[in-house]
Amino acid sequence: MGLEVLFLILAFIIVISALAIFFLSRFRRCPPDHILVIYGNVGPGKDGRRSSRCLHGGAAFVMPVVQDFQYLDLTPITLDIDLVGALSQQNIRIDVPSTFTVGISTEQGVMENAAERLLGLKRDEVRRVAEDIIFGQTRVVVATMDIEEIISNRDKFVDKITNGVEVELKKIGLRLRSEEHTSELQSPNT
């Protein structure tokens, strides 16, 4: 009878140890240069549904079977945008070479947009999405301004581009980190 009790105690210890290891392996820490995205059954949000829970820094327990996780990289992405031949309000073509630095936002609400729209995308795919948004918004701003206004009021031009780009980037979970804008007028014939 002593051997059976010893065997049961040993089996109990092994089972408890295995369960402890399994549950501890589901505890995830989030480094400061990433966002931890937990998805699956994450509970209701403010509007009754929530597709994911996002953490910037800290740690969380990822429930086995009903939840999983991935990380979003916060490393900034530098984009060289060479918009060529954008039409101004007067139908004069202008070149607007620009450099933008974008990255995934850590702002509540915007992080969740990134989780829904960017999770699983490679860095180059995120880069292409951001470039498309910046190209489009820069074209819109150039089309609404006169050449004289673009040249004489550079701050207004830069502010309009920045504001338009930021609004659109937030929709997909990105934020504008910095920007530099230069433009050169180009004759409509060239």
C-alpha cells in the first residue's frame, strides 16, 4: 500500500508541475518596442464587442485554447515619397519630394486599429500601405492650393499635408512621427 500512495503522490506532483509549466508558458511579457496583441475570446469592449486586447509594455496571461497572441513592432519606418507631377489648383504640375517617418501608434483606440488592420503584415506591406496614404493625401492638398500659396506659405502647406496624413494613418493604426517637405515647381510641358 505504501508504494501505491507514493506512486499517486508522484503522479499528482507531475501533473501539477506540468499544469504549472503549461500555464506559466502562457504568461507573456511585452517589451517596450512592441505591442502585445491578444486575440480570440478577449471579452466585451465599450461597444459590446472587441476583437483584440492590446498592451504596450507590461504583461498578460494568454488563456489557453480560447486566446492567442502576436506582437506588433514599434520600430519607425522611414518613407521617401517622391510625388512627381501633382496637379495644383491651377493645373500646374509640381514635384513634392518628402520624407516621412511613421510607426504604429501606442495611443488607446489607435493600437486596436493597428491590431485589426496590420497584424500579420510584413514590414514592407505596412510600408506600402503608409506610402499609398501619404501619396493620396499629398495629392489632395496640392490640388486644393494655388502654386503661389504653396511657395509663399510653406508652413500652411506642410500643416495641411501633416493633418490630412495623420487622420488617415490613425484609421489603420499608424502615426506620423516626423516629416520633412520640399517641393520644386515643374513646368507643365516637362
